[in-house]
Amino acid sequence: MHGAVFRVLQTALLLVLMPASAPAAELPRSGNLVFDRVIALVNSEFHDETALDRFNETAKKAIGYVSLTLPQRSSIARVDAAIDRSLASLQASHNGRFKPDTIAYFELSDIFRFAIRNDLPRLFPPKGDVSYPGIGLVTHMIGNKRFVSDVYDGSPAAKAGVVMGDEMLSVDGLPYREIASFQGKVGQSVDIHLRRRADAAPTSIKVAVERLRPLQTFEKAIENSIAVSERNGRKIGYLRFWTLSTRDGLDIVAHALSDGRLSGVDGVIVDLRGRWGGGAADAAELFVGDTPTFRLIPRHGQATLANVRWRGPVVALIDDGTRSGLELFAYAMRINGIPLVGQRTAGALLAGRAYILPDDSLLEIAVSDAVIDDNVRLEGNGIAPDIPVDLPLAYAAGRDPQREAAESEMLRLLSGGSSERSVRPGEPPPTR
């Protein structure tokens, strides 16, 4: 059902593919292959030509920091800083460089696998299947401390009991590294030292290391996020869209709503606090579409879902991780009167394309603007929640006040309260 729609419409957002054109003449040049390739690609592919003068002026100034005569390690650090500074001057989302020592590199390589398909067999031999050694969590620095910000549902880290807000102290006695901490350890366990409270002694948790395939990991996380809780005699369903870029994520949710774990609930909380966006432009139709639900029933064999629409109450969760396709999803929820709980979205709705650079790092460039309806742009604006709730990360011990607030709002709706969206004073709508 949605799998076919996804394959047709995936180009609408994150996975836009555009033919490369010849770069402009007289571009800034440093003599460094990676830096100069970034300059050429941005000039030929970035969607907003009015930003290129600023970008090139920034690049010219950054060239002074790029020196091939320096020791290799210093030279790499200076090139990295020059590229980051130049890309930041574009002042737009969907522009960034990602290196193979980060989880984002592998996840984006899988999301953009069609765009970089010619490089995949070389980068991930023999068949080009993107994978990395890991345990299924993401961290975030606050000051000089590192905290677990996301634990993928059903991942080894989740099964071992790691929760959001844990301070990450070490892995096998060494500082945490996203990839290096688990390299060569697939099939083994690592010893992770954590601190759950600021005044607590460190604790040790054994976590199995697996070879993770990003899009498969996200699909499993979506499926494993599905849960039902009972409050005040009401059954409240929950699911989290970690990304819309998977092939079968929407189908997994549709089956859960139609005849699976969520089929008997009174209302559904849709968590859009995602990791990445992407996906079909009409993904929100599952919850706000007007077409009827129906299934195809053959003479022999099982019935096939052809269209699922959830008609019951919905509350959506958003934060600054709600970006790209998930941000469009949140916008569709808003204009259909569905309450949004959490924090303002990222304001990152453009269409990006990936390129592999000479050092095998991945460059994402925003190649198309994204406009909704009558010239509405979320880029740079985002969407404010109807019910603002912060989520303090440090030492959260797994507590999620945003989800708790969403459950309270759902109970209000189920008890007969209005389900109409309320616009808070002082919060302007997205610009037109």
C-alpha cells in the first residue's frame, strides 16, 4: 500500500535527485581536493543562487586556513573547519558534511543510497549494503558531558536498559566514540559505564554489539515503539516515526492500526520527534486523509490492506528533531486540528541530495526549495507546539515529560474536551 506510494513520492523531500551541472568559472580554489570539490558542488547544485556570493566570499577567507604543508592531522582539522564554516554561510538546512566516524554518515548513506549507488559497492563491499557496528543509541554533548539523547526501540542498548538522559562515561574503559568504540566487536559485548543521576556512582552495563543496517534498524525501531497503555479506563496507543525514509515504516503502522496492537485503542499518540525526515509527501494521510479505509479480499488467501485511515483522536509529539518530511507531517497535523505537544520543530524543510567526496566523506546539499500550499515555508521558521513542554536531557533517567503531557491531552480529548487546535498568542504562523 504505502510502500508503492513511497517509491513514487520519495523524491519530493529528502531524496531529490538532480543532474549535476558544470560548476561556475573562477571558483575559490585551495589545492585541497576535498575542499575544492565542496566548493564546486555547492556552486553547481545549491538551490538558491543568491547565497553563492556570500558562500564564495566565506570560502575565500577559509582558504587561508587550508594548508597542505601542515602535518596531516592538523591539515585535516583545518580543512574540516574551513568546509564547515563555508557551508554554514549558506544559512540553510540540508547542507552538511559527514565523516565515516559518525553514525549520521551511515544513516544518511542508507537514506541516500540511490543518489550514491555507484559508490556503495566500494564503500560497503561486496554488495553495497550499508551497515556499521553499534548498539542503537545516539548521544548529545551538554557542556563537557555526554548524555544519551535517543535509544532506538528494540536496539541492544534498549534491551540492556540504557535510557535517555544517562551520562555516557566510557566504553570498555575508553572514551565513547560513535563507531570506533564498537569496531571489531560485533557479536561481543561491551562494558558501558553510565551515571543515571548527577550525584550517583557510575554503573556498568553489558551491551551486545550488532552490525546495524540503518533503514532496517529504523523499521524495527518504529515497530518496537508501538505500545498501548491504559489510563482512567482508556486505552492509549503510541508509536514513534524515527524517520519516514524506510520502505515499510508506514505499512507497519497501518497494519498496527488496522488489525494489530493499535486496532482496539481509544486514541493514538504519534511521536514525530524523529532522527531524520525524508519519505512520502502524503505520509500524514494515514491520520488526516479523507479517503475511505478498504481492503482487497481475494477468493483464496488473505485479505490485503489497500488503504487505512485512522479516524480516532490523535495527539502528536514534536521537537527540534522534527525536520524535513516529519516537519511536513507535523504541519499536516496542525492544519487538521490535531494538538501538537513538545517544542518548536527544526525549521528544516528543503530537499537534499548526497554526494561522495574524494576522501569518502558524504556531502549533503539542499538542491530544491520546499513550498507548501500558497507559498508557506517552514524552512527557518518551524512549527510551534500548541502545548509547549520542555524535555531536560541531563539525568532524565528515561522520564519523558513531553509524552506524559501528550497522554494527559489525549485523556482530555477522550473525556469530551475540544480537539480543535488552539493558537497561542504571540506565536506567528509560518511565513508566506
